[in-house]
Amino acid sequence: MSTYSLYLDDVRDPKAQAPYGEWVIARSVDEAMKVIIVRGVPNHISFDHDLGDGPTGYNFVNSLWVYLDETLFVKGKNLLPDNFTYSVHSTNPVGAKRIRDAMEEALGTWKDWEPKDA
């Protein structure tokens, strides 16, 4: 069970007083995916959209979605913690909306998934 929070941002650090427990900072989509593969899905993810010259926070949502879909449907395991939450701290309003929309669509798939009896 995951007991950490992931902060995806190429520059900023999370506020120390945030209520999400231990923060792990990822500066890129690749770094964030490596953290999730090694540590599991966090209890909370805080997203930035613009990550320098590389892929965006929205791209990370899509990478995470593919990873969790493969885990759900291929391996039969739901890796999303029951208490999972997310936030978007991006100052890019269009990018922030894209992240929120993608996360809400994905959560509709992942939250209620249960394995089917064989």
C-alpha cells in the first residue's frame, strides 16, 4: 500500500505544510513513471502541466492511464489506492483543465473496477 504523495513539477517544490504526507518530487514524466513503477501508485498526485521542454503533465496522465489499464485488464490487479486523490497546481489554465478532464475520465474507469471471476 502506498503511503506517499507524488509532486510532478519541473521547478517548484511542494509546500511543507501540505496534508499529503511524504512528498516524492518528479521533474519529468519519465521520472514520475519510474517512481510509480518502483513505489506503486501514490495516495495523492499533484500535477503541473508545463514541464520544461519535455512531455507535459497531461502526457503523464496518459502514461499513467496506459500503465494502470495494462495492470487492470492484463494482470487483473487494481493498483489504485482506495483513498487516491489528486490536485492540479499548474498555472496554465488550459493545461490544468486537460489534466482534470483526463483524470476524471480515467478515475471513472479505475475506481470501481473489480476483477471478474474466472
